Amino acid sequence: MKRLTLTAWFMCVLALAGWSHAQATPAASRLGVAQFGGGFSVAGSDCPSATIYGLTNGCASNSVIKGLSVYGSFDFTRHFGVTGDIHKLSLSTPGEDSYLFGPRYVFHHNRYHPYLKVQGGVSRFQTIYNTAYTYKIYAFGGGLDFQLKNHINIRAFDLEYQKWPQFPFDGISPIVGTVGVAYAF
């Protein structure tokens, strides 16, 4: 009888072990990782459509537009997050500005953080006649962030293939490249 009672108590202890939550809860955790930064951007514009609208740097001379970008991202988990980009490519000449937001997937390898992203948003196309047109756009892209220090990330490169389907004459598809620096929280 003693052996049966001892066995029953032992079985109860084993059965209740799952309910006891014996693992300690994490002492330090955070909701996610955020970074905000800025950089220099270069875009290759589609020449035929840009020339029709009187863009000064169309096919006749140079189809490269330069400007500044502001970007930010917030990663909810180790791999998934959201990102937003503002490309101001009309600082010195009329050009193409874009405002994009969407999900991103990040890979991690030591201090290197390559990522892929899909974004949607709006764009503004300005002509030499100071008229501006607004269009809906989407973009596919990716890049590489390098963690220089604990809170400083270098954006080694970011490439976006943008598609402006509402733009007249079959739309335009600029490719935008960005390099920059960001502060990570």
C-alpha cells in the first residue's frame, strides 16, 4: 500500500509539472527593433515618358536624377517588420519624389542584415513647367544594412524597382538606389 501511494504521488507530480510553468520568464525583452536614417539616392528614370513631359534630364542629356532620402524600419520579430522610404529626387531639378511603405523580411548574419521589401505608396512627378502630377506606385526591392556600432547602421545599398502604372504612355519604372546611415533603437 505504501508503494502504491508513493507511485500515485509521483504520477501526480509528473502530471502537474506542465501546469507549474517552471521556466523563468525573460528578464529583459523588447517589443521590436526600430531604425531611422537618411541617405543619398540616385534614380534611373525612364527616358521616353520623362522627355514627353519636359523633364530636363530626360533622354537628350542624362537620365539620372539625384537627391536625398529618409527611411525608417521597425522589426516586430527577428525576421519580419515594416519599412518606409521618402525619396526626394527633385531638389535641384524637376524630378520624381516617392513616398512608400510596406512589409520587409530581414536575414541576419553577424553584423550583416540583408533584407527584401515590397512597398506601395504615392509619387509626385514634376515637370520643368512647375506642374506636378501625383500617381499611385508600388515597388519591389532589397538591400544590405551593416551594423557599424551598437546603435549605428550603415546602409551599404538599397535598390528599388518602382512601377508607376498610372503614368501616361505605359507608365514609368525608375530604379532607385540609396546609401545612408541610420540610428537603431
